[in-house]
Amino acid sequence: MAELYPDDNALLALDADEHTGVEYIPTGRNPYFLEFRKLVQRMLLAAGRANDLRVYADGDLSVGVRGGRCLIGNTPIAFEGAAGATLTNNATTHFWLDGQGALQSGESGLPADRSSFVPLAEVTTDAGAITQVTDLRGEAFLAVPDLAMLGLSSTVAEIDQALAGIGATVDAAALNALTGGPTSDADTEHRHVRMFSDEDAETEFRLVNDNGGASANVALKFDLPSLLPGTTALLLDTATGYLQQRYLSDTFTLVGAVHAAFEHEGDLTGSLNGKLLGVVPTDGVISDVIVSVGQNIVSSSGGDGISATVSVNGTAVTTTDPAITSADGAGFRSTAQGDGASAIVKSDGTEQVSRGDLLTVDVSRTAGGSVSVEASDVVVLVVIRAGRPE
């Protein structure tokens, strides 16, 4: 049946459409052609968006595309329009905009991935002329996305059921699909992570293991395959209550860091040998040796400067000593701030220290050129990471 119009009297009583602002021409208005143009102008403004990306025939075997805007994925696309896109005779050609906003066409249908393009039209030709232009734009803005478009591999019902506590009807295969891969072990290691937030107190991230066994523990595991070859795990040492870090075959007890320092006040006019730097206060690993000067040496030779060799019980702990030269510039300088050469600490076990170990330092002064300002207030700092590999 044909679509009905409103009652004649109701139509004659209308002044303007409240949604679009299009005004109705009053009966008897003169000149009528001017009122009609006003009506058309207002209707064109209201219908402007409907003309975006519309495909139209501009020749016997060619089409044009009106300019317009759209969104593909998360990328806004502004298409300026096109003309003279040629067609094959006696064929059906599809047109679409790709993710870069380029006009594409083909005779084998639209691409399969609906999230990567905007469909425009299907154009049919026969006997050297266009016989039909079918508008496909509605497939983009009148669409209900399926699971593939949303990037999901499980049904909404399965997701709801999993969030409600993993119902009995969700088997291991469905849960594996839900969590996205073969690493899921829901049948044997189903766990709940408890997170608490209170805007008036500390925000807590809480891991709870309710198992009462002697080996019960909790762990946070971090995998960075592009940076580290193994997994880093943080867990509790149940004997001491300290937080441990495990990496490859090493275990560290994390109780902070300590340091030992040697300071030479005033100008350094010669090398120093065997100076007491300190006694190691706790078991740990030397992670860095830092050299700084309150005033750097100024010399005619850029190679003049100071370096420091730190020893543990008489054995040097670095393969490359930290050093600062006159080429690094005058004033305060420190290897911890990118000046000079940073220390490279050994990894052969020398860097592992025990409480009571003796730390000594040799400070070498090189002055082959003409020195106008001596290095002064030299400090050598040894950073010890408390706890060491077991």
C-alpha cells in the first residue's frame, strides 16, 4: 500500500518543520517562485549530510563521487570528491573508501573486513550504459556490529557468564577462547584478583591466596620478551616477610639500597691510593660507582682529569672506572648526570658483597697539560642494592 500523507487541513496549517527548520510556503504567497527557492535552499541545507560520498553517473561508463567526511576505525577521513571513475561494460562494479581515504573499486565484491572501509555503491552496466547505481552507504551507518567487528571471539552471553563467576555451562574451551589464547588454564588455576579503592585512603592492589598449605604464596610475574629473556617474579619470602625478586637463576631480597661514600675536601693535586671508603653494612650487590666534583679540573689537555677504582677486600669491582676529564667542562660534574665515563660494574661475583666487607678507593689524577683550575671536593659514591642473588 502507498504511504499516506497527513490530513489536508493539518498540512495547510503547518508553518515549519521543527527538526530541520524547513518552512512551508503559505497559501497565496507572491512571488511564489522566490518562496519556492527559499524552500529548496533550506531543504538542501538540511539534506547536506545525505549527499556525503554519494556515487552518481557522470558519463555513459563513468561515475563521480561527492565529497564528504566519515570515520574509518578511529581515523577521521575528509574526502574531496572524485569524477570520471571508469566502468567496465556489462559488469557490476563496487566502490568504497579505504582506511587512508582513497577511492577503491573492484568487480569481485567488497573487502571482507568491514572495519577497514566505508562502502559507497554498486554500479551495474549493460550495452554501453549505466543501468543502475545502488547506494551502499547505509551499510556503514545503519549497522549492528558482530563479534568479529568488536574483536571478540566469545559470545556476549559467555562474557556475562564469565564475569558472573564462571558458570558451570562455560567449559574450558569457551573460557580459553574468552581469554584469547592457549595460556589459559581455567580448570586448574582459576583465581580472582581483588582490587580495592577508597578515595579517602590508600589505593590497594591486593593479591590473596586462601590456600593454607605450607608453600602457599602469591607472585606478580612480568614478561618483557623484547627486552629480557626470562620472567621476573615478585613474591614474598615467608621466612623473613621481605619482598623477593626472582629472575632466571637469581633471587634477590628487596629491602632497599644503601651507599658508601669517600670525600676529598679541597683541591686534588695528586693521586690517592688505598683510601678507606667504608665497611659494607648489609649483604647486597654493588650496582654503581659514581664520581662527582664540586669544581672540575680546567686544563690545556682535554684528557686531564680524575678516575676512581673501588675495591672490595682488595679486588677492583669495575671493568671500566668512572672518570671525569677537563673536556667535560668546568664547574660541578657527575657521572650520574651523564658527565664523563660511567662505571661498568663487574658481573663475575666481585660485585656481590657481604656485611663487613672492606671498601677502598684509588683516585687517579691525570695532569699532562697546563692546569689552570684543580679538581676540588671530589666524591666517590658506591651504591649497594641490599639483598643479593642466592
